[in-house]
Amino acid sequence: MKSIYLYLVPLIFIFNCNNNNNLVHLERAFYYWKSNEYVDDPYNISKLKELMINKLYIKLFEVDYSETMGNFPYEKSTIFDIKSILKDSLEIIPTIFIKNGIFEFNDENSLNLLAENIHHLINKRVSESLDVDNNKNFKLDFNEIQIDCDWTKSTKDKYFYLLKKIKEISKKKISCTLRLYPFKYQDQMGVPPVDKCMLMCYNLIKPLSQKDKNSILDIDELNKYIDKPISYPKHLDIALPAFNWTQVYKNDKFTMLLDLTDKDFQKYTKPIRPMWFEITEDTEIDYENYLRKGDQIKYEDVEATQIHEAISVIKKNVQMDNYITISLFDIDQTTFKLYSNEEINSFYSAFAK
């Protein structure tokens, strides 16, 4: 994810932006982005409690378009034992990813229907979760829906229209993700008609475009987007990366992503340059993925020191209110192999210093 937005502001206001020390309340959050898996893994739940997480943004489904099906949902997630998750007052925010390409095929009438279908499916997925829990008297009162979409200048009008319709139909607070590019170039990209935005401070480079750079987080790239104080006319929350990925290349062509850390594959690879490894023997992964000798993999993660560098840049140049949510992307057991509880706690507490 990637992006930017510049605005001139009075000098006194710049001083305040550069000193985000007026923080009154910080909510700790995580994203949960897995599909076809249960969020209530006991290990995940125990970590959420240990880290005193207040919010969980759960991707319920994604929206795409095809000629035969029109707009359709896919990659559905199940909130399984939602009652056990919520018993300690963890707030759940249903989150929907919408592919930007759908707007080429939709007009206002079809977007009206899509907004209704999104609202209906959110409620359906939540209700199914409660039914599985055998507790139909338990009600999930979510107050916010978050929409994730990499909108462009050419699609912003239709996307903004859809956001308005979802709010109108759901009568909930609507937030949306905000890449750094539309954050910086507000005149070109517009400001979404939502209650608040989640500024996504990662995925600054397309994974396959610059193979020698870390596409998850590159501090030099981040500085290009927020190199001076920037204000935004919506409340901003902040999302930071706490994940890794392993890209597989066969004959110099990208083929897939694997959920592996560098420790997982070190026995059958050799390093060939920074972040890059070569497979030294044929290997089967999870009974369904095969790596052949000579294949290459690029392993990307983000060290805790890099995250703190990013936080320093953000605190210096992004206007934040005194009540914010800081969310890490995303929660799974690999996350807790990459970072200790102490390191994760420090990512949140750094915003209060």
C-alpha cells in the first residue's frame, strides 16, 4: 500500500503537527485478514488479551466483478466463536475489500444495489457466526464498517458514491483505508465522504516493480510521501505493517506467495543477495506447493527498528488528533514469531511519547 498528500497550513498549526504529544487516548488494534479460517484461534485470543488490544478489524469478504456474475463476494472469512472474543469488550469492525476495477462496470443504479448487498452480507456473516456459537440471544453491536479500496482518480466519484450509499443504508459510522498517495495529493484524488480514515503506512512499492527493495516498508520511500507536515480534513488513524511474505519465482516469473519465515526455509535454500534465496533441493510445502531446485524466493519482513523509524516520520509530519487508533497488519501466529510482546507494545506506546 502506498501514497501521499500535501497541504499548506499555518505555522502555528505546523508546530502542533510536529508535536503529537497531546494524545489523550490510544486504542490498540489489529487487522485479521485471513480467509476461510477461524479468527478465534486460542493462541491469537491469548495474544490479544496479553497485548490489551481494543479493536479487531476483520475482513469479512472481498468484492470483485465478472461478466457472468456481476458484482460478487469472495474470500469470505468466518468469525467463529465471536462471543468468546467479545467477552473482554474487544470491539469488532467488519471490514470489506473492494477491487478498484469493479467501478468500470458499475453505474449509480448498480452501485445502489451493491451497497444494499454489502450491508446484507455483513449482517448475514455476523449472524452466521452467532448461530454457530449457539447463542442466538447474543447480539453483536458493531458501530463501524470499514471499506478498503485502492481507488484512483478515475474511479473516485463512483467509489465515493458507494461509500455514501453504504452509510445511508447501514446507518453506521463508515471508515475507509487511505493510501499515502491520496493522502498527499488531495486535490487530485479527493477526500472520501467517510467519518474517518485509516492511513496505511506500508506497501509503498509494488512487490514486483523494484525487486531489490523491500515492498512492505522502505523508509526512503515513506519519506518521499510525508517529507513535510501534512494535514487532512478527516480524522486519521494509523496502520503499520507487522507481517512478512515469501514470494516464489520460477524461471524469473512470480508464481505465488507462501506463508513462511526465513527460519522455515533455511534448510533447503542458500542466500544469493539481500532478501533473495535459491532453492537447493526439491521441496514440498504443505502437501500442495512444490519448490524445485533452482527456483528463487524473495523474503520480505520488517524489523522492529524499521517500524520505529516509520513511527518517527509519521509523528513528525502527519497531523493526528488526541484520540487515535493504531492498528497493526495483521494478526496470525507468524506475527508473534517476528515480534516479541515487548516489541509490539512498543509500537503502540511510541505514539504517546
